[in-house]
Amino acid sequence: MHQVSGHSSLLCLDETTICKPVVSREQAFYETLPQALKLFVPMYYGVIKVHLIQNGDYIILGATSPANYEPKTSTSVKRSLRLKRTGSIEFDELSGDVMFDLSGVSTALNPWVLKCHKDYITSLIPRMHELSEPLKFIVLENLTWRFRLPCILDLKMGTRQYSDNDSPAKIESKMVKMMASTTAKLGVRIAGMQVYQATSGRFLCRNKLYGRKLNVDGFRDALRSFLHDGTRLRKDALPPLIRRLEELRSVLAQFNSLRLYTTSLLLIYEGCHAVKLRLAEEEPLTDVRIIDFAHSTHATMEDKVLYSGPDSGFLLGLNNMIQLFKSILEESLQ
């Protein structure tokens, strides 16, 4: 599992899924999702109940699969994560997540994964005696499971980063962050990033604080670093990413009431040169998906506020991403 941003601790049933704490609005969004948008969001498998089990100094999380999902078995080497009641994290080579570079040396886990696990589970420790009922998680497709060395860019999209239900204080806080970042001018800012570096065999990782500090020029430079493996610019990843972004733009332009407030756009490409999607075309495996719908809405959800027209803020960010990627590609071909 590869997590580059967000606050929730993401668990997994197997290598093809992730499980995140249920937010009722996000669950409702997935369950009423417009058909045309399904190709651009993770597969939704339903809800599971997660039990916290105390075993000596450790807290173990246990769950059963949704009725309509059969966990996949894997032959890859994995790690499991256990959290001690003191808050420290330990690993063993049994189950969980690990990756290998071409030389077979395991790469370092993105530190954001460990931070989210620790922050979430340690917040539960003081309330262990209250948690008689299991916790609910939604089960989604793990977008990185097909990738060997996934290079991931998490983009916070749109010019509005608050929902209709947020308090005035929260709206003001969100507006301050928006005006101080590339969100205001570009409709997009970097929330997280990991890029495989062929020179070191490890990932270069950036978090949301890095993204908030960037100006427009810095944002463009960051996009170039997302496409650079330490030895060369991965311009081979640009055509399929641009095509996918253009397809998403065409779909979103057709929706009359959809608002994707506070969502993220994930851009992924394969960092391992040996793995190709189409050998004849020599293109790397890529993916573009929208995630995190806790503040999203569309007509079927029957909210009090009903919008008309496409989501112009999201489309602004999408248009700028397409233009910036095209300019980087054109420069690389000169």
C-alpha cells in the first residue's frame, strides 16, 4: 500500500484493496455514483466492520470481507504492522506491504504511511474501553496494486476547498490556505508525491506542506521532478497521462450538478522501466483517478444545495494540468 497524503489510516484486506474509515457522505457518494464517472474513481466494494483486539502490549485489527468480495492471495513478500500501546510501531515479515526494486533490495516505506497509521490508531488507544462496537470501513480498489514501483502525484483539485456544511471558521481557514497556495491561481496544489529514483533505488517523497509553499513557477518545477527518476525525464509517461486527463475533462464537462469539493486527483505511472503497458507502443503503465468524496455532491444525493453547470473550479485545475504537462512534453522533444 502506498499512501502519499490524507489523514486517514488506510488498511487493506489484500494487495488489491484499501479500507478507510467510513464517512457517511462519502459512502453515499460511492453508492449513488453517476455511471459516466465510474471509470475515474476506485472500485467500491462495500463496507466492513473492523474489530480492535488487545493482545498483551499490542492492538490487532481484524475484519471479514464484504459479502461481494473475495480477497486475493499473493505470493509476494509482505510485512505486517502492529501498534504497541505505547505508540511505537513494529514490523515483521509476514503480511502487509513491501516493494522491491530491480536489484531485489526493498525500498523504504513512504513516511506518510507510518504517520497516518500511528496517528489514527494511537487516537483509539485511550478509548479502547469505549469501543465495544466495531469500527466501519469502506473497501475500495487499491489503485497502486498493479504497479511495481508506483510514482504517485496527489493533487488537491478545485478553487473551493470547503463543503456546504463547514463552519464559518473552517471556511475562513480553508480560504487562507487557498489564497496562499497555487489553488487560487491554478485551481490545483500538490498534496503529496512519491517518485522512484533510479540512482538510489528509493522513493523521493513530498507531503502537503511542501505543496502549500509552492508558487506557480515552483509548481511547474515540482511537476518536472515528479517526472524525473534521477537520471532522466520520464517523458514516455506524459502522453498516456495527458490522454487520460483529457478524457476526464470531457466527462466532467457533461455533468450539470456535480461538485467535487476537497477531492484529490491521483496521477500514477510505473517507475520500473522494465514494466510496460503496451510493448509495441513502449508506454508505461499509468492511471488517473479521483478520490476522497467526503464533501462531494451531485443531483442524485438530493442535498439541500443543488448546483447547476459543470464544476468550474475542478475543471480550471484540470485544464492547467493538461497545459503544463503538454508544455513539459514539448520542451523535452526540442
